[in-house]
Amino acid sequence: MAASSSKTIVVQTTLGPQRFREMPNIDEYVEAHAERFEEELCQLLKIPSVSAAPEHQGDIRRACYWVADQFRRLGFVTEVVPTAGHPLVYAESPPVPDAATVLVYGHYDVQPPDPLEKWISPPFEPTERDGNLYARGATDDKGQMLTHIKSAEAWMEVEGRLPLNLKFVIEGEEEVGSAGLEAYLVEQAQRLACDCVVVSDGAQFAPGRPAITYGLRGIAYYELRLAGPKRDLHSGSFGGSVTNPANALARMLAALVDEQGRVRIPGFYDDVVPLTDRERKEFASLDFDEKAYFEEIGVRGATGEAGYTALERRWARPTCDVNGLWSGYQGEGAKTVLPATAGAKFSFRLVPNQDPEKISAALKPMLSELCPPGIEMELIDFHGSPGVLVPLDSPYIAAAARAIEHAFGRRPVFAREGGSIPIVTAFHETLEADVLLLGWGQDDDNTHSPNEKFCLADFHRGIKASARLWKELSEI
């Protein structure tokens, strides 16, 4: 059941432009309150706000109101917004006229902790080991989200105000699809209007190698079902006289990609944004050992689109992948069956400018033409989402790079993400704003797995980087 709406309006005095002291005062505040920040993170992590489990609805509400209270203590206008599912928190800082406006997104819900027997320490009893804090939600996304709240606190306590306008949207349904937020985003687009969106719900490139993710691939996902004879047949008695759905499926799927690793759907590459020389140089400069990458995955090598490195294919080129296959006999031993049906789930990862609807419109006639006589075909279009790309010469990217270097002591690398985050695309398209993906986590943080962790040093560096970011963005 959705939470009832609770709004606290705080009357603020509108302040004009003023000069701010240098950042060391903000940094000193962050350092002086580091222990308390960790304690408060542990408070939030103790709340088992599992959005997928109905028995945790009370915990979802507790986590929601815990986050809302953080903003109320800062004097932010704060509202707990009911949705058809779990509530979200909206908050905004005291107004700063003629200053930039930034929207910060995060989520307070977490994945189920199962399997419990794999946890070294209980998932909702935060435990520090070797400089890491272990708990469900530590890195995804309570710890990373809290860095931005605490950076806002530092500004309010040290300077009495922020140098720009901050809006926060913290949802409770990220792990189950963000349906409530998507509806809220459409309904409240004017209220959420901003110059850029900041999201911290990801990872750095490597330990000690902070990163700015400036591009995400999109997705188009399908299920193909083929039906042949009305029942399974004896492959000896009927083989060669009846079209085999499993054989047909194999040929149809194989026809989607050529020997050079390029997708053969008509017009598939028409809108692909090619990698720039600068991007290829940035990727090549990264400390990425392709051999070690393959060894870690457990393969001896790989194939893919010709002419591109593994990183380029992973981050910035479109792909076609079969995600699941089924047909015929799957049990022990042999059974000479000619199956009546066959099916597959498959997806395309799309790069910016590719349109999932356009892909679908070209895919169906291609598959229909490939489908042989004696087979009935059904193509199910599950969902699609376009990719996102922020230009590397964006002033927001430059501001984030300066903020990260200030806190981490090292220039960030610029990376793309091969996966898809539909809500980020929704922010980009609905608000027409650039999205800064600033992950403070690590690839080995066990996100969605037992023993999830967050490096406490990165937690504190993330707060400092966030605090510096507000100053850098205010000066654009």
C-alpha cells in the first residue's frame, strides 16, 4: 500500500549572489564528521527495504521517512510522494536566484539478500572489514546516494546555503522497475526541470581510477516462438519430410549476424553514432588488459564486430545476443525427437541515436522472410530503450572531472557503460538535460550478490567530490 503524502514546507529567505570561502572549509567539515556520516549510513543500511518483498512494506516506509528526515533537517522543502507502488522522496534546497539547477537521483530500496547462507555477516547488520562496509544496499545505492545528501549538509552548515539550486528525487522502486518514478517524471516534468542530472549508482573504472560514465547503450528485447507439427515426431520416421522448428530457429538466429560480427537487419547501422578519434584514444589509454579480462571471465578468447577492441565493442558498439534457447528433449541420454516447437529470447544493445521502434519495424519482416514453410512464427517485442550520450566537451562533464580530481587526487577516466539504465534515458529525454553518471563503487562490490560492500574511503571521497561538484557547476 502506498504511503500517504506528507509535506513539510519550510519558509526560506531568498539570498542573492555572494562569494563563498574556499573549499577547504567544506572539506574540513566532511573530515570532522566522517565518523557520524558512517554511523548514519549504518542506520539506513539496517533497514531491510527490499522493494520486491511484500513483507517488507513497513521497512520501505521506514527507509523512505529516514531519507526524508535527512532533508528536513537541512531546511529543504521536503515531500514524501505516494505512487501506485512504493513512495518516493522529493526535496529541494533553499532557492538561489539566477543560479544553475541540478537534479540528484538515487534510490533507497534494495535487492533481496538471498542466498542468506552465502553472507559472511548478516546482510542487514552493517559490518566493517578491511576498510569496506558490508551490507545489502551498501553500494547499491544507499551509500552512494547518501554522499550527495551529506555534501549538501556540509554546504548548509559551513556556508548557510548552497551555491546553486539542488533538487533530489530518491525512489523506492528502482530494483523493481521504477514504474512510480516514471509516472511522476512525466506528471512533474516542469517541477523537476534542471540543467543537469547527477546519478551515483555505479562503479569506478578500477580501484584508484575514478570514472565519469558519459554514455549508456540502449536495448531492444524480443522473444521468438516457432511452431511446426502439432506434436513431437520421431526424427527417423519424419525427419527430412517435415521442417524441424529447432533447425529453423538456429538458421534464423544465425542469419541475424554476419561473419564479421555485424548485425544484418536492414538499416540497423543507419543511425549509429561512430566513435570519435578522441574516444578511441581515451579507451586505448586505459589500463585495460584484454587477456586478463578474458581469463577473469574464464574464456580463452572472443569474437565480435571486426575492427574494434573488446572495450569498444562492450561500451560503444551495437550488438546482438541470444539470451535463452529452448526446444526438444532436454533430459538424460538420447531421445530421437523432432520437436514441435522452438523458441529463443534475444536482444540488441543499441548505441545512441538508434531507435528501438525502428529496429523492431525492420526485424519482423526480415524474420518472416527467413521463416521456412511448415513453421508458424510469433515475435514478441518485450521492451526497448534508446541509449544516452553526453558529449565529452560538455561543460558539465568538465565540471565533474574537476570535482572528482579534487577529491580523489586523480583525473577521472571517461567511460561508457554497456548496460542499459532506462530511467536515465527517461531523465535525459523528458527533462532534456545531460546526465552525469558518477559512480563511487567498484566492480567487485558484489552488487545484487551476497557480501555486498562499499569502500569507506570511497564513501568519504564521494562526499568531497559531490561538495566540490556543486561549486564547479555553479560557476558554469
